[in-house]
Amino acid sequence: QQQLVESGGGLVQPGGSLRLSCAASGFTLDFYAISWLRLIPGKEREGISCISRSGSFTKYSKSVKGRFTVSRDNATVFLQIDSLKPEDTAVYYCAAVQLSENACAFWPGLEYDYWGQGTQVTVSS
């Protein structure tokens, strides 16, 4: 079965850090830009970051810029999340989309080829 698998979520105190991972099962990530989106309770899904197929282009939403860092290696895409705030509490999803080598996007309405199942991040003292 072809799917994305996220991991790395958990409960963390404000100011803490987590590293989320997104790996592909049944296919290779090489041909896909990867987006990170999150679903905060009571709100619509929000795109927060993305990385191009080549890894050379990244983008961040205003809400996470400077605190979150996206990267990738051959098999996995990572989202390093630092300086966490209670308002970052959400289910975090990765999604794959085929774009040109140095492009990415994190618009929630994009027609993604694959979605992960989500990983819960809870920021609370």
C-alpha cells in the first residue's frame, strides 16, 4: 500500500522542541515535493511549510517562520519544530505532490497525491 507515514509527535512543554518525520511506504519520495499542514481543533487545515524535490527550495507560513525548519534526505522529510507554543497544538500532516524540481507549495486546497495519517503535537505545561 502506498502511503506516507508521520512520526515524532507527542506532548511537550511550551518552549520545547520536536522533530517530526515523514516517510514513504510503497513508493519513493524522490519525485515529490512535500508539504506540512496542520489541523488545529476548531479551525481549518493550515499549510505551514514545504520543501521541493531537490531540497533546495523551502517555504514557511508566517505563523511558523523562524521556529520550524523543514529538510529532507533520500528517504525521509523532517520538520524540526522549536520554541513551541500552546497554539501550535494540532495534528500535523505531511502530503506529497508532484511539482517541478525546485518548487513547492503548502496550499491546503492543492490536489496532493498522498497524505499521511497525521501525528498529534500537544504543547502544554
